[in-house]
Amino acid sequence: MRGRKPALKIIEGNANVGPIPSPPSSLDKHGKAEWKRVAPILHGRGHLDEAVIATLESYCRSVALCRIYNDILDQEGHVLTSEKGKAKHPAFNMLMSVMREQRLLAAELSLTPHRKRGGEPAEGGGDGWDSDLLA
């Protein structure tokens, strides 16, 4: 597009006045632990309001499911052997799906390093790529 570009500002959330909500009872121990880790971060930024609670719960549930599927794969292995031969463990596909969802929810909650920095390049300039990786 041509012409002047509007000056956009990142607007932080409003300061939360109330206490940090307790994790929902439906979360398992891994989900509750993630809630207790992330909720204070969002509360401190002023982002933890009624509109975000369901997204945070979904994020915490996906973190818990990732841990469960990882445990299954650690115990049973990534490859199963049957009469038809070797096959990928079904938990692997479930893990990949939940990890994708977790990543999207983390980005929506501004929990990823890119979102936390506000999209600025890493300190020291450059584009954030390690030159050793590009060689």
C-alpha cells in the first residue's frame, strides 16, 4: 500500500485489581502447575480478565496433555510393532496436535519469547538468527 502508515502502539492491558484466580478443579496436576506459573505473569501484565480465563485454561490443559503423551511415548516407545510391521505410535500424532495447539494458545496469551519482546530483534542487533546455524 502507498501513503503514510499509521503509527501503531502496543497497548498493555489494564491493571488487574483482584487476586489471581485459582486454577479450575478440572485441570490435572500438570495443568494446575502451569496455571500457577503463567497466571501471575498474565495478572502482572494486566491481561488476566474474564475474557482470557478460558484461553488460559485451554493452554494449561494442552500443556498437561503434552506431558501425558510424552510419558506414554517414553514408556511404550515411538514405534510399535504389530503383525503388520512397525508403525508410529498413535500417541505421537496426538502429541504433535496438542503441541501445535499449545503453541497457538501461548502466542495468543503473549507467552512466547517473540510476543514477550514485542517483535523486536534480539539484543545486539541483527535478525536474531545465529550465524553458525546458517553456515
